[in-house]
Amino acid sequence: MFIIKKITAFETYTVRQEVLRKGKPIETCYFNGDNDSTTTHFGLFEDENIIGVVSVYKTNSLLFTDEIQYQIRGMAVLENFQNKGYGEQLLKAAEKFCWEEKANLIWFNAREKAVSFYSKLKYKIVGNSFDIPDVGIHFVMFKRN
Ligand SMILES: CC(C)(COP(=O)(O)OP(=O)(O)OC[C@H]1O[C@@H](n2cnc3c(N)ncnc32)[C@H](O)[C@@H]1OP(=O)(O)O)[C@@H](O)C(=O)NCCC(=O)NCCS
């Protein structure tokens, strides 16, 4: 049994570090806007243990002209718990929140390895791949409501 609930930015950092910034200092897990009033963080818990996190920012991308845009960042499921459907549940919770906030569009920078995961959930790629130093090749992906 698992639950997904809203959490603080601080609570995301251990999972972000383990999954997204392995071996790097905790400061590399602090993202711009983490503590903005328009930012929301979700955690997936099994019993009392945090297994996965995702964060949602009210940020527009210049690639799109849609009025209300939300960016998803910091999507991470602990390695031992991947491929069990938890990532999908977290992404769906983040999406539901964005649509309830009247978002016209959700976008994010997706790691090359995660593109197939997002494609199954009906996100599309826009533009060419680009490199984020120390993290790797990414694509911008999006979905409209
Ligand atoms: C990407 C990530 C968030 C996905 O989370 P997850 O919990 O593994 O995702 P899911 O289990 O919902 O789906 C992952 C895959 O397992 C498959 N799957 C889902 N439920 C499953 C189940 N019950 N049994 C077996 N496989 C399953 C899905 O079809 C999916 O396949 P795909 O990779 O070919 O798309 C996670 O793997 C992760 O944290 N990766 C490292 C960090 C990262 O890349 N983050 C994204 C940055 S953009």
C-alpha cells in the first residue's frame, strides 16, 4: 500500500540526491523556486518511508505561448522501487494538480532515459535534444489539457 501526499521542498532532497544527484552535494538538489508559494511538492510513501518525489512549478517556457504553464521537475523514484508503477502514479498526481490549477500546458526537461516513460503517458517531444552539463542529454516534453 502506498499514499501520495504534499510534502515540503526539504523532504524531497534525500530522494533527489540519491536518484538524481548521486554522489553530489545536497546543495545540488536545491532547485530555483523550490520554496515559492506557487510551487508544490509530492511524495509517495510506503508505510512511513518516502519512496518517490515530484515537484511542480508555475513556470512558463518560451517554447510555448500557452497562458498557464506548469513545469515538472525532480521526478525520482528510489532505484529499488523503480518499474513498479510508482513513477506513473506520481506523475498522474502532479498532472491532476496542474489541471485543477487550470494549467493549459505541462512541460519539462526529460532525461533521454526517461523519454519512453513519459511518452507512454502521452507527453510529446518538442525540438532537438540538448545537454545539461553533469546530468546528460535531455528533451523538452509537453502535454496540453
Ligand atoms: C523515470 C522514473 C521516475 C520512473 O519511475 P518508475 O517508478 O520507475 O516508473 P514506472 O514504474 O511507473 O514506469 C517505469 C517503467 O516500468 C514499467 N512498469 C510500470 N508498472 C510496472 C509493473 N507493475 N511491473 C513491471 N513494469 C512496470 C512501465 O511500463 C515503464 O516502462 P518504460 O520505462 O519502458 O516506460 C524512475 O525510473 C527514476 O527515478 N529514474 C531515475 C531518475 C530519472 O530519470 N528521473 C526522470 C528525470 S527526467
